[in-house]
Amino acid sequence: MIEEDLNLLSSIIITDDLMVDPRDIQLAELLVDYSIELKPGENVCLLTDSVQTMPLFREVYRAIIFAGGYPYPHVELDPHIGWEGMDPIWMDCASDEQIRHLSQLRLDEMKAMDAYIRIGGPANKFELAGIDEKRTALRKRITKPILDERLGKKWVTTRYPVPSMAQAARMSTVDFANFFYGACLVDWNEQETLQERIKKRLEQGKVIRILGEDTDLYIGIEGRKFKKSFGKCVYNPDTGKFEGANMPSGELYCGPVEDFTHGHIKYTYPYNKDGKRIEGIFLKFQHGKIVDFKAERNDMALATLLNTDPGAKRLGELGIGTNPNITDFMDELLFDEKILGTVHVTPGRSYKGWGKNESAIHADIVKDLRPEHGGGEIQVDGETIQKNGKWVF
């Protein structure tokens, strides 16, 4: 470990009197030049929820300028940007009138943006744990116009390896950083080739069946397209809008047929909702709608989530992880939903052009189908295409 640390220090670059990890420069260039392919003259909303992300934030800021763009930075506290900017001071102290306020200024700003980059890395991901779920659910509904506007832009979201995330993953900060950059700085062209092969097989099918521990779920996919997620924001000619990306990336997803899903699923991993950790989630579906649910921990938080609006009890996404460099649960959704050998079956909003369900929530909850978690299968019209986390077609 000492030798690794010395090697890392020897690769540090000095710029503006600061030490810079060269991987931050690589990642910044990947986000700006590859993920959103920023063009000269474009406006970029650049958001972070923590000053701990400043090393990467600065390099992304610099890369936007080098690309000829115009950055509009939002650092840490911005209660008007939408749910991604919710902070505990605002959510605790704001009056009901303030909670119901939609900032026309922020909405107009988002309309003027060409792209959006978000860097997450909170000092404490449970800062909103003490806030009434009804207030956070209301705030999401009120600021949904800003989210809808943002989702039509070129966008990419990422994280930064802050100590809180390393703690959640039960890793040292150095080890977590190595994992993080390894998951991001991969050959995305190779990933796209693999995903294209899987996509063609999925789109030939009508019904996907997910089998696993305490799980037997049928999801309708007839006529639905699967989106490849390989770290690049792409333009969808059917909707006339861009579709964003995550970094790290590595998944395929679709918007399931809204009134078809039936069966049940017991998720492997917890879901963190506004600072509350919901564990042991079980959902039962009939005709596309959740008709029964329970959680082993924070059952009331799950009930609040699924009662946000009518669309919260229908599926907005079926996702399948494909990133081979993400192998362990990190308690950070951006990584966990990409684990090769997992699926995420998502109540709530569909991405425009890929599904029809409308909701203020989009709850990606992960089911692990690998042997160490009970094993499982993904079937398409009765044919097994993945078994125990490995492709078999």
C-alpha cells in the first residue's frame, strides 16, 4: 500500500498551486469531450453538492472553458435548482409557502442551458434523514418542471470518491478512489459493442422473466426499445431531445409496458430515500401496478415513496447492469445499478421516449442475480440469456 501511495504521489500534477490527480483531468475531459461532446458557445450548468468534490469540479470547469463553453457553476447549497439541490437547512427551515415555491429564475436558467453536469460527493448522504418525507416528496413535485427541462438537455452525472462514499463501501479512501476511476476510465467503445449484441436479443422479445431468490417477475417489453448506456449522451430523433448519461456507466434499460408487469420481487440491496435507508424491499405486481409492498426496515418511508403520485406504483424502467469493473455493492446507486449480474426494477418515471409512465420519483432498486446472492436468471420469452450473472447466448 505504501508503494502504491508513493506511485500515486509521483504522478500528481501541480497546477494553480494545487496538487491535481491526473485521473481527475482524464475524467473531466471524458465528461466534457466524450459524454456531452460540448461545442463552442454552449452553456453548461455545472452542479455539485459538496465542496469535497472541488478537485474534479475545478478540472471540469477548466475543461468546459477549454472546449469553448460557458460554465454556470452551482456549488453546494442551491435550494431552487430542484431535487438534486435539496439541502437540510432549506428543507428544515422553509415555510410551507417556500417549499411550494418554484423559482422562475432557475427554470429560465435551465431553459437557457445546452448541457448539464452534476458531480455528487456529499459529506453525509443521510443529511435529509430527519426531514419529513412528505416535505421532500412535495418539493420534488414542485420542482419537477426544472427536472423535466434538464432531462431534455445534454447531461451527465458522476460522483467523486469522497471519504463518506468510501466509508459506505467499507473501503479506505485510496482503495475506493482506485475503484472509482477504474469503473469510469474504461474502454467505452468496447462496452458499446457488447451492449449492441445484448440489445438486439432483448428487442426481439415480448416478455422478460426475472427469476431469483424470492423473485419471479414477468415484465412486458413488446415494442419497447432498449437504450445502451455507455457513458455518452445521445440525441433521440423520436423525441427531438438528448438523453443523458451516467459516469461510471454500463447498463441497458427500457421503459416496460405499463399495464403488464406481474409477479413479485425481493430486492437484494437497500434504497436510500432522502436520507432514509429502506431495506428488505418486497413488491408484488398485478396488471402493471404494485398491489402489495413491504420493507424490513423503514416501511413507512417506502409507503411514502410509492404514494408520491399515481405513477409511483408502476414501473418506469427495467435496467440490466453490464460494467465488468463494478463487482461489489458500494451503497451508491450510480455504481450499484451497473454491477454485471444485477437488474434494477424501477417504480416511477420513465425516461422520455423509452416509456410512458409519469411520476415525480424514479426509484432504481437493485436485485443481484449472482450465485453469492442466491443466483438467478434473465429469460426472454422463455429462453435463458443470463444465468447467475453471466451471459449465456
